Amino acid sequence: MHAVSPLPRRRGFELLVAHCASLDPDAPSARDRLDTALGRELAQRLVLALTRAGSERFAA
């Protein structure tokens, strides 16, 4: 019996592979991937909201 599910390791590996692939200059940018995954309008709203939340947190 495993105390920890093997899924986190698999997800971590997938994230590492995705990160390494993003270092390829011919790979799509993070913004392009976000636009593809969420649609351009939702991606813009998300980035704007996260940027505002981050800047407000550091301004306080």
C-alpha cells in the first residue's frame, strides 16, 4: 500500500517536460498557449486580474 498517490509525480513530470519544451525558441509562448487553452478574451481577463491582484498585494 502506498501512502501517497503516484499521480502527483506524474503531474510533476508532465510539468517539467512542458517547462523544458517552453525553452525551445520555436515553441509557442506561454501567452499563446493560454490563449489557445482559454480563448483570447478569457486569457486577457485572467492575466489582467492576476496582474492587478499581484500589484495591489505588493503596494500594501
